[in-house]
Amino acid sequence: MSNTGHKNISRYSGKRAGQGLQVRVQWRKEMRYQRFPDSDYASRAGTLQAALEWRDQVEEELGKPRTERRILSGPGVFRGKDIHGNEYWVAQCSPALGESLRKCFSIKKYGEQKAHLFAIAERCEMEEIYYGGTFIGFDV
């Protein structure tokens, strides 16, 4: 996976929401969220520049260190293990600050690939419901 320098920036596209970029910055229990519609800028490059500037400013305000570490499965999807050693893939979403929704898919029950794909599909549904569109950026 390439390192683009665009961490925390996702492209969204939806019938109601239109197209553009979404930026989410979370640090120490505080989350900031901003959308940058393509229609507000002369080009996609202009949209990206505005999103990058906003992200960098907010990270500085929050005192968040700058890193480009990325999650291989995409935002909101990760692998987990419970206290009994059962492994699963998790779809997670934060509809509001301090609120977290999760749905787990057992690797034992579905197998590694199916559980992973179910978690990605669930995350996409969560995005549609809570964020108004599905964001591109999953590596399947």
C-alpha cells in the first residue's frame, strides 16, 4: 500500500451527499469531522488542498502527532480476539462523539476471508446510515 500523505481523508459519493472529501481527526477522546464538497472548489485538487490544510490545522490544535500509519483493512474494520481466544473481524462506527457501534464476524464460523468481507460490507452499511454515504478506501 502506498503512503500518499492523505491519512484521515476519504472520498465520499452519495445521492444525497454529493461528492467530495471527508476528514476525521480523533485524538484523546475528541473527534473533529469536516466535509469538503467538490462543488465548493474549482477542482478536485483544490478540494484535496483544503482538506489537507484543515486536517493539519486540527491535528496541531489537538496536539496530535503527525503519522501516516494506516490500517490495512480500511477505516472502521479490524481484526480482534476475545478473552477466550476466539478471533473475529469487527466493523466499527462512531455515529457521535463518545459513541461506538460494533458488529463482530467470527473467523471460526465464517472463515478468514468471509468474516473480513462481512465486516467490510457492514462498515459500508454503517457509513451509509450514519455518515450519509460510503467512502472509498478499502483494500480487499
